[in-house]
Amino acid sequence: MEEMEYPIRINRYLAVKQYASRREADRLIEDGQVRINGKVASLGDKVQKGDSVEVGAGAKALAKKRVYLAFCKPEGVVTHSPERGQKSIADILDYEGRMFPIGRLDMDSRGLIILTNDGRITDKLLNPEGAHEKEYLVRVDKPVNPEFIASMAKGVLLDDGYKTRKCVVESTGSKQFRITLTEGKKRQIRRMCEALGYAVTDLLRIRIMNIRLRELRAGEYRQLVGAELQTFLKSIGINQ
């Protein structure tokens, strides 16, 4: 959990204590669901060390409404900011209620992406310091060899001068390999392959931390619940 420094604005206090995201906290405050030392809080109020903060039933109701989905993004669908004529996840997701994707998966790639209405987890999951594992199955245009696998694993110098982190890579076929990254630069795997003279022909993400794609087909989803969800949230420092 983020360290608390007093005095602290009430909405940030609630976010750090994981009652809600800051935006959700603002709504709880506006609805009169928050008290500081017995007094109904207002937006902008600050909490001092030793203050008593009470949160009403609205926060519990908010927690019950939080939903997390493992979704299999099809190729040709964009995760964020679709341009005219492009399909977004919202266009194809058969789910009642607004959900947003955590992280990205480029249009030409397919596989696992997490969808949620929980604004608390975005920064936690995408923070590069977290080094959260993401696993992919990749097919390229020509046979891979031990030199290629070794070069990918030790880190590749990209076209912008950035050298990727060391990662786990193993061959799974003549033109296929499995790779586990702990970072997420834009089109990273494709750029790593291009730097070594290869072109990606298919890219499938099969795991994000402990969440696995399993048997999901393109456009399908399953709701994350139970131990799987608890392990995921705990690993990014969030209480369910």
C-alpha cells in the first residue's frame, strides 16, 4: 500500500486506503458517504494524522459492483482510441455495463486482456516498477535458431535506442516461440523481432500474471472470481 503522508486530501486518503479510486471517492464524498471526526466531509477536505474517517454503505455497494473479466481480443480490434472505421472492444463485447481495458494489445495481435470497471487497478497494473509478467506465443516468418532465442532473452536494442529487459524465451516449433516479458513497450515483441531480421506473423497473449487465457476464443470472456481474482488483486496491492 502507498505510504500515507499527512495532511492528505480526503479523496486521496480513500484511494490509498483502497475504498475507491479518486474519482469514485469524489462521488462518495459528494453523496455524503464520508465523515471526518463525525462531520460530513466535503471535496477538498484534508485528513490529519489521528483523524477518524468513516465511510458509509456506498463504499460497500461500490465494491460489490466491481467486475473483472478475462477477455480474448480478436485480431483487428483496437483496445484504445479507435479511429474512424476501426472496431473497438466496446463494439464487440457482449456485456451489459461499461468496462475498460487495462493496458494495450496492438490491433494486429490477439489474446488476453483484462477488462474492468475498477478504476483502482490501472496505475497498479501498468506501473513499470511492478515488473508484472505477461506471456505470449509468437509465430515468425522463418525458422528460429538458438542464436535468435538467446538474443531475444538477453535483451534487444530497439530502433529508438532502448534496450529491452532480459526475458524468458523458448522455442516451441520451427517458426514459433514462447516469450515472457516484464515490461510493455509499444509493439515490443514485433520490434524486437524486426531488430533481429524477423517478422511476426501471429502474436497471441496467453497470460497476464496469474490470469490465463485458457480456452477462450476470440471475442469470448470469463469473469474473474474466487482465488484467481484474489491472487491477482493481492499481487498488485489491492484488497477486494
